[in-house]
Amino acid sequence: MDDLIDTRRDWLLAEIRTRRGIWTAIRAEEALHRSPWPTSGRNTARKDLRALAASGALIAHDNEITRRRTYTARVLHLRSAA
């Protein structure tokens, strides 16, 4: 990733935006194993996903059937001035 990314959550957010798709704590944990913070576990990944959603960078999706939460990146739609 980029050398300017110095926090774990920023790194994870960049990874989520790059790889796209649905993210779970397990997927985030696996991504963090490839990061500069390879010892981060599932609980850390879960907290990071929750914090990124609280900041508005991710959207949390709750599945009432499986009782699991997944996340997707928030997509910004910019309007042209035309």
C-alpha cells in the first residue's frame, strides 16, 4: 500500500476500498495478517470495522437470519457542476 498510511485503521480502510466487496471480521483479520500489524486478531479487526463504520467510511449491514454483521465501503457520488 502507500507509505503515507501509518495507522492500522487507515491501512485497513485502504485495503477495503482497493479490494471492495463484503467485509467480515474474519476477512479483515486475514487482511491485517498481510499488513504492517500482522499480530492483530479478530477482535481488533472487529473493533476497527466498527470504528470505521462509526466514522462514516463503511456501511454496516446486519443480517437478521444469520445474526452476523458485514461491512461495505461507503461510495461517494460526486456531482459535476454542469
